[in-house]
Amino acid sequence: MPDYKRLYHLMANASEDALAALQTGNIRAAQRILITAEQTAEERYVEDEAPAFKPSRRRSAQYSVNSPKGLSLIFKEEPT
């Protein structure tokens, strides 16, 4: 079973760090902090929820901030 308290603390700490980055005007750092925390929380959730699950291919997300519509997500397949 996932440790929701641990996941909550991970996201809460990342939110505080991202707010601090925003206060200094560092938008990219704030985005990077939140994205990394979300990915880490998702990985920990999956590990705790279904430890026997092993994907055949790993997908890595790349975020593009300079997109005309804002933040866009691009997936690339990676061999495992």
C-alpha cells in the first residue's frame, strides 16, 4: 500500500521550494521542482502499489515551455 504521508510530504516540500523559486522570479526552477516531485511521487506510488509491475519500455517525459500554447508534454520511448 502506498505511503500517502510520505508522498504528501514530498509534494508539500516541493510546493514550498517552488514558491520560493517563484518569489525570486525563477519560473523555470519552480516548474522543474514541481515536475520532478510529481514524477518522483508517481514512481513511488507505482512501486508501493504494484511492485511486480515492470513496463517493457520506459517513457521519459520532456517538457517544452516555449510552446505557443504554454507547457507541452512530449514522450520518448527508451529501452529498459
